[in-house]
Amino acid sequence: MLWIGAGILLFAAFLLNQARAAEPILPLRLFKNHTFNITSLLAFLVGAAMFGAIVMLPLYFQLVKHNSATLSGLKLLPLMFGIISASITSGKWITKHGKYKMFPVAGMLIMTVALGGLLILNETTSFWKIGVFEFLLGAGLGLTMQNVVIALQNSLEVKDMGVGTSLNTFWRSIGGTLGVAIFGSIYASKLTGYITSGVKSLAVKDPAALAGATPQAFVALKNNPAVMTGFTPKLQGTVIHSYVEAFHIVFISAAPVTALGFLVALALKAAPLKSGAQHAQAMKEAAGEALG
């Protein structure tokens, strides 16, 4: 809480400084732009969901499926294909029809469904089933990320285009940073509780299953999953099931974030997409103002 408070105070001091600066890094007039505020919040929420998923899915493959780090990374390919295909398809549609609001709305909804679908993950879930929801999650990201930037740029004056676009990326990065930290904390705290309760239950049902397990081994297990190889098969199964339950809690926690993003996307104002000629004229006017 101390660091959160310090961060809020420093950000307030930064805004005060920007209000007085002759050439601010963050022009406060941008906050009067409805689309800037909505797209900034969307970028933050997308970043939290995206980075949270990208971190947790490889962990699942390594801890539950016992895949190598390399193979776990390769198993994120369906998510990447979803991002690429959705970005290209929606981009072509927007170029042709000039409308974009439906894509962030659909994207956040699809991401929510995909995160809910990832609750199917268990010790025996086949990769093709996981790949389907990975693809959907990627498609939701692809429909949202790029098109949020399009909506933002379409609402800004030429002079604010650069700072507005970079700020959108900044908010997405901040969302990703907080998302990884928060979801990681949820995962770690729940995992400890599930392992503790699982071991206690196993000790009652089958005390012999705890043979060879020491308090020191459970402490080391938090940082080195390889310690589990010294456990009995039943104890290994208990620990692996605890991993699965902890991942479920993370995905359950992430789904409301994207659901909130869906509601935020609904508030996005659908303005006609500016044509190339309009952008060219705006560039000329901006250049004239700079020279004159």
C-alpha cells in the first residue's frame, strides 16, 4: 500500500508539473477528449489481460504438463495466430467500410469468453482444446489492440497524434505490469493454500504418501518445481492439482477485467473514419500553423 500511495502522489506531482510546463510531455487537454480517455482505459485493461495470459499459460504447460520452456513458448502459437488473423481481417474491413467500434466491443467479449473457457484446463486437457481458447483469446486481442489505436488517432488533431499514440502504448504497458504483478500474487497466494489443504487431506487419507516429503522440500518447491520429483506419485498428483486450481483462480480473476473492458468499449463513440484526403489536409494545416 505504501508503494501504491507513493505512486499516486508522484503521478499527481507529474500532472501538476505538466499543467505548468510550456511544452508538456503529456498535454492535459487530451483528457478533455472522450475517446482518448476511453481508449486509454481499454489499453490498460487489454494490457493486464494479455500479459497475464502470456505469463500464466506457459507456466501451466511447464508445471502441469511438464513441457520444456521452449515447447511451452511454442504452444502459445495459437494465441499469436489469433492476434495476427483478427488484426488483418478487421483492418481490411475497417479500410473498406470506415467503421471500427464493433471490433473493440467484440474483442473484449471474446476475450472474456476465452478466459472463462480456459477453466477447462486440468492435468489431462488435450492441447487442441487449449489451442481453441488460446486462439479466441488472441483473436479478441487482435480485434481490440490495433483498433483502439485507430479510434484514438481518428479523434486527435495532427499535433497530438504522436503523443496520443505513445500514451496508449504506455497505458497498455502499465496495465501489463500491474496485471502480471496482481495475477502473479493471486496465483502464489492461492497455490500455497491449495497445497497446504491438499497435503493435510492426503495425510489423513494416506499418510504413507507423504514419505520423503519434508517441510524444507515444500519451501523449496515454491522456487524449484523439480523438487517434486522426490515426492511419491500420490503427493505429486496432489501438488499438480493444486497448480491447476491456482490457475483457475487466476483466469476467474482475469475474466472480470475483460468484462469491464467490454462495458468500457460500449461507451466508445463511433465517429466516421477520416479519409486519406482529410488527413493530408490536416497535415497541411498543421504545417502552416507551425510555420506561421
